[in-house]
Amino acid sequence: MTPTRDSDNGQTPKYFDVLMGAVWRRFSNLLSRSFETINIDSRSYAVMALVDAEQLNQLAIAQRLKINKNVMVQLIDNLEKQGLCRRVQRPATRRREYYIQLTEEGKRKLKASTRLVAQAQEEVLKSLSDQEKNTLLRILRKLTKNGY
């Protein structure tokens, strides 16, 4: 890890991990507070967003999000109790294999959550120009190309 000096204001050396951690914590804290207003958490949001994009079973969701499969069962159970998703048996597959599907209420909650994510993102990035935001997004995509 090589220290880099903040050339804009001559502050003490900063490290990549410290800077990335600080940005993540700020975004995560903003998002957590926002999600509390609609009674959802970030893991539930991630599950709902993934399920909305693709029909997956619990195991596939757990693998994709790198969540323990037992924790995933609890997450899906909680989402189901809140009326946000349901388990639907897949036709022509094993009897116990279900994919997860959002309910109409789940779709509404996801839409509200997505707005809150955009607001938190905008708050964190507000000091950047549009060009800088696009550059950052391009760099982050490049960095995560083989990771996430």
C-alpha cells in the first residue's frame, strides 16, 4: 500500500483503503437511515433488486450476493412475512425448488428503495461534476469487472 498525498490541500498521506472505506461508510450510513423510513434494510433491498431483475432460487441469490444460505432463508422468510415476495414452485423441476418472486407490494417497496439509493448516491457525489461522476463510474466498473 503506497501512501498518496492529497495534492489539493496538502493533508497528511491517505491510503486507498481508508478513502474507499470512508466513502462506503458515508453512503452506507445515509442509505441505512433512509431505509429505516420505509422499514427495509440493505440486504433485503439487494435481494429484492436481484429478484426483480432475474428469476432465481434462494441458493442462487445467496451465491450471487455472497450471503450464507441459512441467512438467506431468514431474509426470504422475513420478506415473505412482510408481503414483499413469495416462493413460487418452478414448473417441471424438483418438488422443493422454488424461485423467489416479488409481490406487487414488493415492487412498490423496491421502487421506493431505489429512489432512496439514488438520493444517497447523489448526496455522496454532490461535490463532483457530471464528468467526474461518469469517470468515477467508469473506473469503478473497470475495477469490479472481475470481482463482483
